[in-house]
Amino acid sequence: MIEPIKPIILGLVQAITEFLPVSSSGHLRIAEYFLGFKTENILSFEIALHFGTFLATVLIFRHDILIAIKGFFLGLKDFKNASENDEGFRIAFMVIIASIPIAIVGFFLEKYLSDMPMHRIGLNLIITGSILLLTKNTDKIPIKKDVFSTTYYNVFIIGVAQALAVFPGISRSGMTISVALFLGLNRDFAGRFSFLISLPAIFGALILSLKNLGDFKNFDIVYAVIGVVTSFVFGIIALKLLMSFLKRGKFFHFGFYCMIVGIAVYLYFTTVAVN
């Protein structure tokens, strides 16, 4: 019997780190190591975590999502005009373009990612921290891009950044928002777009988990409830916190945290854990 406190802790870790630019996959691997419990041991719990974070994202960005869905279907009647003038259509089409790289990378690297050595996760966190710290100077970029001035090439590059985050320790939101800022997107649109393109990725992970669950005979309602509630409630808190930091130009502060944790994890698993 798994102690209930362990999945609760992992649920909190998932909820908070899924949205903050500190790598949820990396933190989950670290937490699982020290707790002696993996989320995939109870697939219903893993599914619930994905579902909770998905719901939290949809709730916060429901306005953008509705505009994008409506604009996409209406824009199909006149693609060229909608692509140039309709905000909803542009957002929807940008999300599609940005989602292509992670779909390809995730498909080919899924098995390798689960076996990544722990010290490599530490190195990846250091990389994430370094990139986050570089965003401190993005305010010096004179022209800030919005939905209409951001090009499809720009969003594809952001999509490539998201694909790199399939490696544990590389933060998805950290990479996508950082690259968006480097490309000159304004803070608000950079944050909104980052989480809009996370929805297909989270939904894909949810579908894969459901596929692995099979006939639902191993579905545990207790762990499912724990996963949904913790990842949903604390995910909303974390998401609002991140957007607040981003809008106030404090996004780079998360880089210090990633650097400290990354160095600690690397040193521990190359010295203490080996001995």
C-alpha cells in the first residue's frame, strides 16, 4: 500500500512546476527518487495530474481559447484574409504550427527520456536556469511584437523550443517564454501563447496515459481525485504567479532557482548517490 502522503506531494510538485519555468518532469523525477514512488506506478494518478493541469490552463485562458476556436473555423472560408486580419484565426494557426516539433520529437524520444540519468537532469536544470537569466536583457529590444506582428516562422521557432523541453530538467514554459522574449514578443502575448501551445502537448500526454491504462481495471478513484484536485488548484495559483512575474519583468528570477537546484542535483548524483 502506498502512503497517501506520497501522491499528494507529487501532485503538488506537478501542479506547481508544470506552470513555473522550472521543469515539472525534472522535479517529478527528483521527487520520485527521494519518495521511492513513481507516478506511473498508479496510472490513474498520472492521468489525473495531466487532466488537472489541462483544466487549469483551459480555465485561465478560456477567453483566448474560445476566440481561437471560433476564429479558426470562420477563417477557413477566407484563409488569406483571416491569416492577416483575424486574431482568433492567427492564434489557432500559430498553435498548430508550434505544436508540430514536439509531436515529432516526443514520438521518437519517448523511451529514451524515461531512462535519463539523474545527474543529466541536474545539468538540464542548469541549462534552463542560464537561459532564464538571459531574459533579463530582453526589455532592451525596442519593438515588441503582438499577435499580428509575430510571424509564423517565429512561432515555429518557439515550437522547436517547446520540443527541446521533452528532456527532463528543460522547462517547457521556461524555454518557450524565453525564446518568445528573445524574438521580441511582448510579455503578455509571450506568456499567453506559451500556455496555449501547451494544451495540445498536455492533451497528447493524457491520451497516451489513457491508452496505457487499458480496460480501466486498475483505475484508482482515490488517487485520481488527489491528482486532479492538487494539480488543478495549485496549478491555477502557480500559473497566476508566473504571469505576474512575467508582466513585472521578473521572469528571469526563476533562473537563480534552477541554477541552485541543478547544481545541487548534479553534485548529489555524481558524488553522494554514487558512493
